[in-house]
Amino acid sequence: PEAPGPTSPALAAPPATVDTPAVPTELANSTLPDADRKKLRRELMAGIREGADAAKAVKAGLALEAGNALDWESVFALARAQQLGGEGDKALVRYNDFVTKYSRNDFVDDAYFYTGEILQARGRKADAVTAFKKVLARPSSNMLEQAQACVDALK
């Protein structure tokens, strides 16, 4: 049998430990037509890749939000796009909301890490260390080495 082709991590199914249902309840009240929602979601996800247009991604994410069409992955991607686009204050709020709403999601450690990056860039070293240590408290995190390096650099 033919091996399956590569899949985009941004479009892959959420991990089994994610505390969202198979059909996100967040989309139950969506006012966007399905085709529009999918197009905006693709624009949002494309905008968080290296070298992409973060401003375009933020615009797509905000349109999804206005249409009540943000699922967990889109919430996270919008926060990341805002961070990459220089909207650190807005990104911090979204990362915090993400961690609160999706506390068991596998991307919580990423949200903590990116929060630490924003805080570190603002010179808030103690707060950044706290955020990076939250990553270190999650042994299955894929960001352990980066978080430890940041903690070590901030000592």
C-alpha cells in the first residue's frame, strides 16, 4: 500500500489529550459560511509560518472571531500571529485566555513559552522566568530545551 503523504501540523487533527470535542462546540454559533470559515482559517494558519504575513493572518483571525468561528487551534494561531505582528499586549491576553480555557491542551506549554518570549523582550525577566518554568513543569513539552536555555540566559 502507498504511504500517506506528509500532513501539515497546523491542519492535523488535535491530539487525543486535547479537551475539545471532535466537532468543536465553539463553531456551533458560527455565523460564517463553511467555505468562508475554511478560507480564513487557511489564511490564519499560513500567516504563522516563518516569513509569512502576520498582519494578514491577524486580519483573518479577527474575521473568524467576529463570525464566532474560532476553535482552539485558531485561538492559539491568532495569538501567535499577533505576537509575530508586534501586537504583544494582545497576544499576551490571548495566550492567557488560551491557557485558561484549554488548560489540558497539548499547546499550553507553547503558550507559556511564547508568553515568556514576549515578557523577556519587554525586560520583565522575573515574569519571563516564571513563564518558562511553567514549560519546564510539563515534562512532555516539546519546548523543554528552549525553555531551559531561556531560564539559564535570564539568571
